[in-house]
Amino acid sequence: MKSSLSNHYQKQSRLKRTADVIDFETVIYDGSESLSAPDSYTMDFETELLMLELASKVSKQEMEIIRMKIDGCGLKEIAEAKKTTVKNIKELLAGMRETVLAVCYK
């Protein structure tokens, strides 16, 4: 019984259980810079920067397909709009996957 209690209290005192919790809705200030939750303007700006960088690495047609996919269009809708087959759209998206991941996660 004693060892069970000792193990319980030891487990409760571990760092992950007593770590400080940060609320991202509040501003943290350490004297040099502040950190706060990103607002919608910042998120939109960062998204647009990523899209511009991506546009410099893929063709105009590929970029149009990416934008349609981001807007929620399905493969069939994209294929009809581009007057091509669904298989062709799948192949284009698969070919662009590495480029998109490289831009987004660099």
C-alpha cells in the first residue's frame, strides 16, 4: 500500500503534470517581444505568401487546379472545368504533392 501511494504521488509530481499552461488568447510579454494568438488577417497574409511562393514553382494550369481544390471543388468538378479526365487531374495533383509539401513545410 505504501509503495502504491508513493508511486501515485511520484507520478503526480512529474513535470508534464505540473507544467505551466499557456492560454493563446492572452498576450505573453517577456520584455523583448510578445506572442499572441494569430488573428485572421495574419493567417490570410501567411496563406497568401505561401500561395505566391507555390505559384512561382508550378505552372499556371497547376496553380488553377490547386486553387480550385482549396476552394472545395471535387476532382470531377475540376476535370469538367478544365475539360480533361479525372485521372489526369489525379495525376497532376499527385505530381504536385511534393512541391506543395516542400513549400508548406520548409
